[in-house]
Amino acid sequence: MRKLLFFLLGFYAALGQTDSTVICLPCNQINEDQAFLQLKNSIGSRPFRIVHIGDSHIQIGHFAKQIRDVFAAHVPLMGTGISFPYSMAKSVDGPWFKSKATGIWIGDKILSANPKLDLGLTGYSVMTKDSAASISFQLRDSKANYDGVKVWFNSDSLSFFPDLGDNFHLLNFTQMGTKMGVAHFVAKNRFEQFELKLLKKDSLNQSFQLHGIELVNSQGSLAYHALGVAGAQFSHLIFRTPHWKEQLKLLNPDLLIFSYGTNEAYNSNFDAPTFVKQVGRFFNEIKTVLPQVAILMTSPPDTRSQNRIPLKQVEVIEGQRQLSSSFYDLNKVMGGFGSYQAWIEHNYFLKDKLHLNKAGYELQADLFMLALLGQLQPNWD
């Protein structure tokens, strides 16, 4: 309770720096479906898993990290969740580690019209046929104390097996379906860096394809995975990740959050009925894989990319509202169409007017968590 009160005090202090006539606090709630209602009071009472998938607002990391920090104030986390060595995709590595590769690697992502690699929920992947290739990882926080590493990779008969060196031993390996696998390595001693190398266990082994790295805290009770791809639309996830089912089964989330809509809002070809049909069918497929999972859709924030008006923004949000899931209208909470201007005036956006800065994302995350925890864990307040 004390930690939650500190959080609320901090939240209202931040709110005082913004235009309270723009932010809609009465709107700051989740429209719950039955699956969401059944999760109430679960967080903190048992191991709980959340998978959060979206576009650049998630990949950038500030929004997701603030969500993690608020969770961490209440329950111990199981680690970092899956992250990707984004520098290998010509992007910037996330908040957990810096990476550097040796050897020849090829990469792909769900923005490719016809991805050459089998992709999963991470949205990115790299592959090598060079058994001498490696990737070194340096933790950004030298004080972090993780006790293991999970490697997510293609695990069919053609795949090399990952090896993390003498300081790690393989605790278990789990494969789902024909492709997706995860190897859980436990550290013998505290580590600040490690190197991923490749083992050839069979004459058939010809390649290695990586989907992500997860730093593990085995004493935690809540897992939060934030998987974003800059520029992505929901359709990219639906149609260009052939192994999402296998990976979702392995992750086995209690709550699945989707944060899309910004890129759709600028897409002149966006058609709301088609969107509702495609995403609705996708949600039904998810329910066949995980019947008890709760699905939460969040709307896009109000933006103006390079001063362009997102002409489809209202249609996107109305389409999201029609889906068979819980719904959080972040757009309405931040003030609705046109509210970006007040947020810019209070220095919460970057110059591109498409992405918020660290303070802006943290404020949005605090608003979201105020609704999420207030409804999922009402006994905490």
C-alpha cells in the first residue's frame, strides 16, 4: 500500500505539470471484458505473465520500462522479458544490453513485404550459417543481478544449438511445434556480459536463427515482455509471423496487450471493416491456443507526424473499440483528437510530433498503470 501511495503521489505531481483541462481522468479506465474481469487480484497472488506487443511506441522502450518499474514497485519481476539485439537490425539496442556480432548474419523484420526468415512475436530475427559466428552482450546496468539467460531461437533439426560459455549451464530446453524453442541457461556466477556462440550437435545442423534474448530472475513472480517494431501495423503481425502460435504457447501469458494504431492512422488505405474482420479472426485464433488469456487493446496516442494529420485516427479507434477484447482509449485519456498540441506545449513530444520524449511516455505509462492496477488489483488501493 505504501508503494502504491508513493506512486500516486508521483503521478499527480507529474500531472500538475501538464494541462489538466486536456487530460481526461474520468476516461482513464479499461473497458473490461469477461476474461479481464477473471484476472482480478491475480497479480501478486501467483506467477503472472504479460506479453505487450506493438509499434515504435513500444520498441522505443520508455513507455514499457515505466510500466515495468511500476510493476516492480509491487511484485518482483522474473527478468527483462524478451529483448532483441536491435543494433543487428540497424536500430538501437534496448535498455538491457548492448550487443556486437561477429561473423556473417542476415536479418529480417515484419515490415519486409516478403520476409526471408521465419518470424515470431519479436518481429525481428537474425540468421547465420557460420558456425564460428557469435554475438556478445554487455549489460547496461552493471549493478543488475540476473541469475540466468533464455535464448529464443529456431530449434529444428537444421539449427545449431546456442552456447553461453563456461559460466552457464543449460537448465532446460523447450520446443514448441516444429520451429520455436527456448534454451534456459543458469549462471554459475554473477555476470555483466556473456557471449552467444554456436554448437553443431548433428551433421544436419546448418544454421542458427535468433528471435530474442531474455535476462532471467528466477525468484520473480511477474513476467512482462514488451515487443515492439517501429513502423509496424497490426496486419504485419498477423500475416508475417508464421510462428506466433508456437511462441505464444511457450510464453503462456495471462494478459496479452496490443498497442497498435499509429501507423494505421496515417495509412490512407486503412479500411475499418477489414481491420475489424482481420483482427477479430486473429483474436479467435489466439483463443484456440490460449482459451483463458485476457486480451487488451490500447488506442494510439494523438500525433502529427511531420505535421501530417492522421486522417484515419478516428476510424482506427472506433474499429479497435468494436473488437471482442478489453479496450483502453489512451487517445481519449490524453485529451482526444488535437490534444497533441497541449502535450507539445508542455514539452512531452519529440520534434517529429510522432513520438513522445521520455517524460511524455512515462506520463502516459503512469496513466495506463493507474487504470490497469486500479482495476486488476483493486485491493491495492
